Amino acid sequence: MPLIRWLLNVQPLWNNPADYNAALQYLPASTHARIQSYHRQSDRKLALGSQLLQHLLVTRHRNTPFADVSITRHHCGLSGARPVFDGIDGSDGLEYSVSHHGTVVALVSRLQPPRQTAKEEGSVGVDVLEYAELPSYVCPTLPGVVEWAEGFVDSGVFTHAEMMGVRDVARRDAWREVVKEVHLRWTVKEAFVKALGTGLATDLQAIEVRLEGVREQVEEGRRVPVEVWLGKEGEKRRADEWYFEIGLVAEGSNCVGVATRVEGLLEEEKSAEWQWLDYNADVLAYIMTA
């Protein structure tokens, strides 16, 4: 099973109303309200790019006309679950995962049909974040950033062991490095939650991301396999049936985490490069001929 890895930079795209509206009209009308619901134009562009990539994936790999693609949100009725293509007219459905932040949209897929019941787990997930960007509400000092990071434990996101790793960084480095450490942990964890497809019901503290030495490697330009352990204290096991990785894209401005099942994953697919899509050549040209 291949591992599709797509990226789209929306920063240079749709920066005037005519271009934005023209791109919006390529999508089914049912998608417009959700895209337009975002207050900031930058967020609307990300939502537009996300929908275009999702529809493009289905058109290319399920031979479905672009205008006929219908995406199901909250798959199997689970709040926060991934969107999927359920298939039409006898065609197979398609599972994938999509994420966007800053100016980057990321999409991954193993080109498998989605699960059929809420009890079945998915096979692939992705998450992207601006690597070193501190949320505007956080005080840009070391104590302020550590307090922000502590909130991930208090809200049931990070384990105490994960927070110990963050504190180790805070003892050695400046506050910006703490932000990076938090974002690396979050992207891997969020990618796994998306892969599972269990949405908001997932116990995030039963997922422990171990990043010893990883931040230094990704900053050397490497995509690094990550060790993840599952379960509560005293019952943890390494998630050997899954493959996790983290890396930097967009000249190091964004970190991207991927989680996918090991079954059927070839070694060369682990090392395959992300494909940056050109909107005119790879997206628009395909839409016009599909």
C-alpha cells in the first residue's frame, strides 16, 4: 500500500477576491459554507486548500469526477473524527488525513477504504504546526512558556513523563526551544489520534511520545522515526504495530508528524519525500481535465 504525502503552500495563492472565488467555485457548493465560516482570510485559504487536496485525491485515485466528490465529516458519527470519502456508484471509499497551519496544508493517505464501524481503527494520520511559533496569548519568557506547557498536563494532553522531557529542555535552552519541543510532541500525538479516528473520545495521556535526541536530528533536516508507548502507568507497551515520524518542511518553518500502520508499509515508503504540489500544474490542471 503506497503512502501518499502531499503539501500545498497557500501563501502565494488566492490573494485577491477574483482568484479566491474562482478557486472556490471548483468545489461542490456543499463545501462553501464551511470554508467561508472562518473569520480570517488566511484561515479561509487554508480551508480552501484542504478541500481542494481532498477532492483531488479522490478524483485521482477513485476515478470520480471532481464535482461529484462528496466528503463525509465525523466518520461513523464520532465527534472530531476524520473526514473520508465513502464511495459512490459502487466505487471504493478512501481514507486519508489532512491538516493545515500557518500557510501549509498537508495530506497523507494509504489509498485504503475507510473503516465500516466506529470500533475499527484507521490507518493513517498527519498533523502540521508552525514549528517555533508561540501562541499570541502566551508570555514570551521562559517561565511563561513553561507555564503554557504545564497546561498540556493539566488538560489531560501530555503525560508527566512527557512534561519531564519539556522541563529538561527548559533547564538547558531558551524559551523558543521549549516551544519547539511542545510542538514536536503535539504533532506526533495528534497525528496518531487522527489515524485512530476515535476523535474527541481519545485518552491523550494513554499516548506517550518519546523524543530523546529527536529535535536535534530534525533540525539537521532529517525525518526521524519516533518511539510511542501506549497505555497508563504500569501498563505501557511500545506501539510496534505503528510507524511514527516527525520532520520539518517549508524551510524548517513547520513540523509535520505522521502516524501509520506498519502492516503493508515498505521501507522505501518511510523514506519517500513529501511532494509539494504546484496549484496550477498539479491541482488546477487536473481539475480542468478530470
